[in-house]
Amino acid sequence: MTETETQGSGRGAMPNDPTREVKSALAGFLCEFSQFQDDISTKLQKQEERIAMLNTKTMPHLRPALSAQSDEGAPHKKALGAYLRTGDDDGLRGLELEGKALNTAVNAEGGYLVDPQTAEMIQGVLRGSSSLRAIANVVNVEATSFDVLVDTTDVGAGWASETAAATETDTPQIERISIPLHELSALPKASQRLLDDTAFDIEGWLAGRIADKFARAEANAFVTGDGVDKPTGFLTHSAMAESGWSWGNLGYVITGTDGDFDAANPADAVVDLVYSLGARYRANAAFVMNSKTAGAVRKMKDADGRFLWSDGLAAGEPARLMGYPVLIAEDMPDIASNAMAIAFGDFRAGYTIAERPELRVLRDPFSAKPHVLFYATKRVGGDVSDFAAIKLLKFGIA
């Protein structure tokens, strides 16, 4: 083949292009690098999931809250709502709760237990109300009564030497105070048309009405209840002058003026009341009086012209009288002849409230047509548990 033919045959061939080869190599490298990045990301994600799973197993407090936990009692609440609106109790039959507020099975004969959230709402109102519950000892019981054992005397003691024989000391005397539980009830009512309105908050409405009724009934019973189908109020017990006080009675001091404070030195009676209480009780003591009495007391001044009464410095803090908190209980008597209008004592030691934790509601659509009645009940009792822990101020001369 001649040189001319050789040259002619190579005209159609592509010459070697270095730039094209570099681009091709670079594209392959980038593709492989992208795959490498994907593999690394996948492995890192799996590793993070593995670490999170190990943390959840070894540290339970890091576990996310389950929706079932946050909605504790939700099935019962839904079933109770249907029962309250329509009387349909199929969802409540046989339902058993193990929540914080309820721990007994639902019983159809006496009504149904309310859901934990509603029960806690009612209990919150009762705890925050201006009744003796705010300062007394409150216990939950499962029985029909609660017994308090009180040592009314101190165990005897004496000094002993290394060689002398030990002398016999006095033995303590134990008093048993039994506090029976009584049925506290409320009977709010609503029209069926209102209950048929799905926008109506039946649980919230019912809780508010029950709490209001319970709070007023309790507050009165804890102060003046006669113990017949209700708690025994602390003012129901007999009282005697502090100078001759004995167990089973509440001690009192007098103002020295019939139906009023002393005109010349009105604050002296309050000071006498405070120091009639034993030192071991004064640390946790509080005053109890109604608004009218508080209006008279807060005008008092000491010998240096300073008011005995001082308002709380922070929101929600109770007012103080001679440095002790004051509970305004409207069921306390007004200032009158021989009235025990002011009490002072350690009520956490001196008065015990016993209650069962469950609250039952029975729907009655027949007794007040066209309205529906809701008969709500709970069991509660109360009585003085330490007669030495509460003292009274008598507005009299003896």
C-alpha cells in the first residue's frame, strides 16, 4: 500500500483525545465517591439507631411516653361520658381501673366510678378550698373507719447510777379514737337537651358542681358537724377552761369581756390563746376564724403600735397573725356572748380527715323529668385526734 493510500485510510479514525479520557475518569471517580457517601450515611444511621435502642433499654427514663400512659383512664372516661349523656353503661360493665385515683372495680349497683382525671379535678378543688382540709391531717383508707392511737401521757423517766437499782417508771396511756366514714353526696341536675349537645363539657360541668357541693358540706361538718351521718366537728366537743383542762375536752381561754374583746387591751386575749398551746404544737399551729372575726382582729396593735395582723408577702400565701397563718373558715361562729369564735392549734396533729379515694356517680333520668339527676357520693369522716393540739378563745368572762 502506497503512502497516499495509508493516509487516506486513516482520515475516518478518531485521534486519541486526552481531555476526553480525563473527563471519563473523573466521572467514574465521582460516581464511586457518591456510592461511598451513601454507604457511609446508611451505616451511620444504623449505628445511631442501634445506640438509641441500647440507651432505651439501659436507661428507661429516656424512653418516650406512650400514648396509652398519657391517656390513662381514657377508655373509662369515654365510657363514662356515654353513660352520663345517654345512660348507656355497656362500656362501663366489667371495666376495672388501676389508675392513681381509682383502684377498685366498677360497681353498677351504687353507680359508676368517675375517671381519674375528673376525680383529681374534684380533689384539687377540695384541697384548695377554705376548709379545715387545708390544714388538717388527711388520710385515704379502704375500710369503713379509721383508728387513731394517741399516747396521752409521756413514758416515765428517771436518773440512774451505776450501782443503784433502777426505779419503776410510769407507763404510757394509749387512747384509741375511731373515725367512722360517712356518705357525702351531691345531686346536680341537667336537662337532657343540654346533655345531647356534644359541645357541652359534661365531665367538667359535673366535676365543678360536685366539688362545690362537697366543699361546702365538708367545711361545715369539720367545724360544727354533730357526728350523726356526718363527720364530727372540732367545736362539737365539750370545752373547759385551760386551767382545769383534761383529755377528751378542748381547752379555752377567755377574753374577759362578754361577747367582745377587752376594751383596754384587746390583743392580750390573742397572746394568751397562743401561749396556752404547748410549745411542741406551736411550730405548726394556725388560727381559724371567719371573715367578720378577722375584720375585728386585723385592727389590733401591740403595745408599740404595730399591727398583729400581716398580709402574705407572696401570692397565695395566707395572712399571718402574730407570725402564724390564718385560715378563714366561714363556718366558724361570729363574735358573740360566750362564742368560741377563734381556734388556734396544730390541726395536722389535732384533727384527722379520713376518706375513701373513689367517687361514684349514679344517673337518674326519672325523678326530675325533663331533667337528669346525677347522684354523686363519696365516703369521708373526720374527728379530733389530739385534744391537746387545739385551743379556743371564748368571748366571755368565765
